[in-house]
Amino acid sequence: MTTRVVLVRPWRDARVGSSCCGGGDARHGICFDERVDISTEHDAEKDLVAQVYLRLRDELPDVDVQIVGAENTAYLVPTVFRAVHRRRGVRAALAEVNRATTAGSVLFNGERLGDVITLGAGGVVKEVRRRVAQIAG
Amino acid sequence: MPAIVVAAVVGVLFFLGYRYYSAYLANRIYALDPAFVTPAHQLTDGVDYVPTNKHVVFGHHFTSVAGAAPIVGPAIAVFWGWGPALAWIVLGTIFAAGVHDFGSLAVSLRHRARNIGSIAHDVISTRARTLFLLIIFFLLTLVNAVFAVVIGNLFVANPGAVIPIVVEIPIAIFIGQYIYKTRSAALVPSLVGVALLYALIWVGQQYPVDIAPLSEAIGIDNPRNLWVILLFAYTFVASRLPVWMLLQPRDYINSHQLFIALGVIGLGMLVGWNQIVAPVVNDVPADSPSIFPFLFITIACGAISGFHSLVSSGTTAKQIDKETDARYVGYMGAVGEGSLATGAVLAATAGVVASRADWDALYPDFNTASGGAVGNFVNGVAVFANNLLIPLDLAVIFAAVVVISFAATTMDTGVRLQRYIVQEIAEVAGWHRLARNLTWASLVAVAVPLAMALIPGGGDAGYTFGVLWRLFGTTNQLTAGLALTVVAVWVLRMKRNPLPAVVPLVFLLAMTTWALFIQFWDFVEAEGRSERFVLAPLDGIIFVLALWLIVEAAMALRKGAARREYDDMGSPLDADVDTGEARQ
């Protein structure tokens, strides 16, 4: 089984706008040289998620790492439910589904380990490494 | 014929389109290579460039492109009969939108995930960048104008929807703050937000808000116009807020609503076994716009939407893990939008009324069809909901709330994007103070579409809306034309068959220029001052942009046949062609 770590984007790293002809993070589809001022929309937490992401990929290349928006229920809900339901039943799976949508969450095979702020980049890598070793052992 | 059977047939056709035609495009035309190192891998930064599972990318991509626009056009276009409307949606989705959305993504992947405007600058000409900005400026102007009119009309027709929609704003802000400050899970609060919204439907029904007396008291004859002014005042403020504060939590609530609405439409259709009562081909009055070319600009989103190229090339391309994933994400995005449009056709032909005579009363002429289209969709969905034992009067408000929520989100983001465009154009023109002043840029972004929504507002509501909608359709098709030109030139320079892109390109440009030409003379010969002095010049400008695009496309294709700037797999041979790294 592939070991998968999902990092949930920070809440302020907002990038989805629904609706045709207005949706998406379309500023990237419009602006040529990023000249428009989007500083009010920048969030330092996304740099931390990026750091965690890059370290995980660098130090644990066999682990599949994904970054997902908290609002991407079409992916998060079924993925987390399937992963947890097998081991811990429906109620626990539903609770885990809800917890998984916490911005900044770190999910290891569907289970929430914590969030990137509390764990920090080093903490996430250490925890994931420990879990991987557990599976291998 | 039962609506659910038609939906099933369309589903099968879309499946075949994905299974065979998109495979042909992937293997023979775009030459996708599973070993190609995508920009997400080349430039991984964990922020924008992130190799991502294709289902995750599709989730983001689809919510970015699905919304109210593919509902409105089809609900108007059934005026010509459900057969032509559905045929254009199915053929357009399979052979035009699929090629366009998938192609924009594929070409962007080979250009370091740069956006279609930047790539057009390189593969078409330096002028193409200005052309791109102008087309998008008019596209967003008309998007914001038509959706303001849509919401205004729905508020006037469904005063019970006002309270839920207005109160949704503070609910969304509260949820956003709550999730951010408490670092709590987002799912349950957002579901509570949906539940509150639906509870407010009952409140709205008890306390409908009619602003006609206020409108009259302040000297605005049409209450819709007062709503339009209030909506633009709101979007001016909303577009200045960070995305996470209002737009994101409201979108989150809307994403649940999308699933609920799709479930209600599908299940309600199945349970009620509603029959399509509209004619396959309608015998329209002699003075109606002709099916050629107007059907093909009335249904833009749902058959092909140029806006998708902005999402595909600017954002989605940065997250594609394997190049071969582009087929699933790009083509299926188009299929998803086509499915929404099919739902709109069925709601407006099977849901809304029970007999042919009733349907004829709703679609007696083009202006009535245009003015009533969104209302017909709302009432159609309400009938499907009623099949599931939801009381009809509540179901109508529910459906209106869903449509208004999507339209309002489109306006929120549309005005924000328009501000970016104003800033970009100001930079290109050298007006640096405007480019860097958010307040002035936002004012321009609001004032131009506000004027568009109000200037022809004195006339018949259906006429006003129909005119704005058709102008919007032309600019959306021109955006698609620009993206298809880029795709065609790229394919040609790879020495592959450009016809899958050239055929829809030629068709779209022919329909668009033809429609613009007819409309121009209609406006010039009209008696109203707004037609002669506002709509005719606007139509003329868009017509010139269309001709400009045709010339650029022809020159680029001619040049493309002679030059070879890409290897067999579509990557630029000359490093100068690909300067994306510096730009991004």
C-alpha cells in the first residue's frame, strides 16, 4: 500500500472561487508578471506548508505527499472515510473526516497527526518517519 | 420523452467522447508523454507548483469552472427547441470544449505552466497580449453586468430569497473567522452554514423583501436597477477583502449546495419521471433571432467557455503531476460543465411545466424567453425538488437561493478579476498610478459593468438581458478562439494534425463575427439612444476584436506551418520561446 501524507492548505491560503467565468485562482490566468498587489492575500502559513512539503519529498521520497484545500470535500471526505472506516468503524471515520478538514492538518494514511503550526516542519517529518518505520516494522 | 432518459443518453455520449476522442487527442494530437517532467516537478515550491493527485486537481479545477453561467444560456436557448440546444451542448462539449480545455492545459504544461495570454504573446504575436487583455476586459465587464441583472431579476421575482442571500454574507464571514481563529475543522461549520441558509428560506418566505416602494421613493423606476446598484456597491467592498475572509467560506457553503442541487435535480427527475413537453425543434416567430448564428453564442458556457483556458493554463497546469493526467482533468472539466448545461435544458423543458401549451406560454418570443430563462430554470428545479416531497413554494426559494448564490460568487470574483485586468491594462498603457491604486482600479472595475447593466435598463427586461447575454457569449467565444488559436499553432508547429483545434476555431469565429455583424445593424437601426450610442459602439468594438483575432490566427497558422519551434513532443526547441521561468 502506498503511504500517503496529505497536507491541508492553511485557511488563509485561499485559492478557490467557484463559478464559470469568475472562478478559480484566475489571477494566475490573467496577470502576466504578477504586478497586481495581492500582498493582502499572502499568508506566511503557506510558506510553512511549503517547507513541510519540500522536506517530506526530500527526506522521504517513497511517501506520496499531496497538498489539498480544506474545501476540497470531493477528495477529502471519501479518501479519509475509506482509509479510517476499515480500521476504526463508521463513527470514528466520520469524526476523522471532520477533523481532516482543519486547515493546516497533516494526514497520514487518512488519520490526522496534528497541524503544521504545532508540529513544525521538523516535527512533521519526524512523526511521518516514525509512522513509516512502524508500518515497515 | 422522460427527461431522465435524455440525461442518460447524454451521459453515454459524454463517456464515449472521453473514452475515445480524448484518447485520440492525448495520443495523436497533443502527444502526451507520461515521462515528461511537468512544471509542478520542474519548479516545485510547495505553494503554487505542487505535483498533485489527478483527483485532487480535478476537484479544484471543476469547482473553479462550474457555476451559474452554464445554466443561463441553455435555459434561454431551448427557445429554438431542446434538440438544437442539446445537440450544441453535446457536440460542443465533445469536439470544442474538450479540445479547448484539454488543449489549453496541455500547451501550458509545455510552457512552464504559463497562462494562455503569455503563451499567445509568444506563439501568435506580441500584439496578441493586448488583444487578450481587451477581450478579457469586455468578457468580465459583461459577466458582471449580466449576473447583476440575473440577481436583480431573481430578487424582484422571488422576494423570499432576499433574506437568505443577504444573511449568508455575515454567516460566511463568521464561519471564516471561526475556522481561522479557533483552528477548528471546516466541514461541520460549513454544513451548519448550509443548514442555517436553508432555515432562512422559511424566514424569507414569511418575510419577503420587496424594494419597489424604496425604489420608487428615491426615483428609480425599475426596482431591479436598485438591486443592481446595491450589488455593485457590495462587490466593490467584497472585492477588496482578502479571499479567505468572505469568498472562501461562501464558496465552501456553495460547494455543498452544488452537490445538493445536482442530487435534487437527478433524484427528482428519476422519482418524478418528468416528461419533456417542449418541442424538439420550436417553430419560432419570424422576427426571432435565427438559430444560426445565435444559438452558438447564446450557449457559450456549457458548450465551450473561453474562461476555462484561464483556469487551465494559469492555475491547474501548475499542479499536474503527470502530463497524461491533463486528459482526465482538462477534458472531464468540460464534460462536467456540459452535464450542468444538460441539467439546465431538462429543467427548462421538463421540470418547469406539465404541458406543451404551458411551455409555449413561457417561450412565446425571444425576449420573453431571455427575460424568463433563469426563472424557468428555478421553477423547473423546484418541480424536481417537489417530486422529493419538498413543498413547492419553499422549493422555488431553495432553487432561487442556489442560483443567486452562484451568480453572486461569480460577481464577487468577477469584479476582483476585473480589477486585476484594469491594473494590467493600466500598466501596459503606462498609467502607473491607476495600476497601483486599488481603490481607483476597483472603482473602474465596478463602474463600467454597472453602467452596462443600467444603460439599456430602461427597455423591456427580457430584451435588456438577452442583449447583454449575447454580447457576453461573443466575448466568451472570442476568448475560446484565442486559446484555440494558441493550441492550433502549437500543434501545427509540432507537425501534427491541427484540425481538431482549427475546426472548432473556424466555426466559433464564424458564428461570433456573424452574430456581431447582425447585432450591430440591429442596434444602429434601433430607435433607442442606448442601442445607437452604447450597444452599437460596444458591439462594433467587439467585432473589431474578432476581426483582429481572425487576422492574428490566420497569420499565426500560416507562419506555424512554415516554422518548427517545437520538438515532436511539443516542447520549445528554442529557449527564447519559453521564457516562463522569468515571468513566473
